[in-house]
Amino acid sequence: MIPRQYRIHAVLLLSALLIIFLPRFSERPEKEKAQAAAAAVDAFLQRVDSDRYAESWQISASLLKGKVPEQLWVDQLGKIRAVAGPLVERTEESMTYSTSAKDSPEGEYIVVTFDTSFERKKDASEIVTVTLDTDGVWRVAGYFIR
């Protein structure tokens, strides 16, 4: 039998672990949504990595298109990627699901974060936000490099 004082510590430790890790598991998207989001992200990043910025805008969500005109998207993304340089390596760090996003309407959002290395920006993070668009297709609604 475990002494009472250690049982209390064990219960407190388990409670703390649940408080820390349970929200992480509840934020994970369902398998089908995650696969659809991953496909949208892959198609988008292939175009961005190939300097086809106009095409990346064209396949993006209506939310992104409504906030950023195509030419501004092409110009800004071109400048950012010119500073970072060509992609060296990209590894998915996390994928989280939410029904809200900053400065955006209620909906379904999946945020995919990558640990990324570019030729001139070795230690970067890419954050790609995907949303369920008005036509029921998952599309990229945001792309950021930190």
C-alpha cells in the first residue's frame, strides 16, 4: 500500500499533467480534416517553393483573397522569400484545429506549423492556416514566416 502522503502527490501530479496535455489532444483535427488540410498545404507550398506566388494566391481561400489583393500577395511574398532564400528543409511541428481565428469569421481552421530552414534564414517557422472555404473545400487562408 502506498502511503497517504504519496497518494496525494500522485493525484496532484496526474492532475497537473492532464491540465497541461488534455487541451493539446482536444485541439487535434479529425483524421479526414487533417488529411484534406495537409493536401491543401502541400499544393500551396509547392507553388510558393517554386516562386509561383500568383498561383498560390489563386488556389487560396476566399478569406485570403478578400483581405489581400493578388498583386500585393505576389509582391510581398516575393520579397519575403527573396530574403529567406530557397527552401532547404521543412518539418511539420504541429497541426491544431479551431473554430475561430484572429480577425476572421467563425468557421473551421487548421493551423499547421513547420520548422523550416531556408538558405539565408536557417532557423525559421512557417505557419499555414487552412480553412474550410465556402464551397466546402479546405484551402489556405494565411501564410507567415517567422
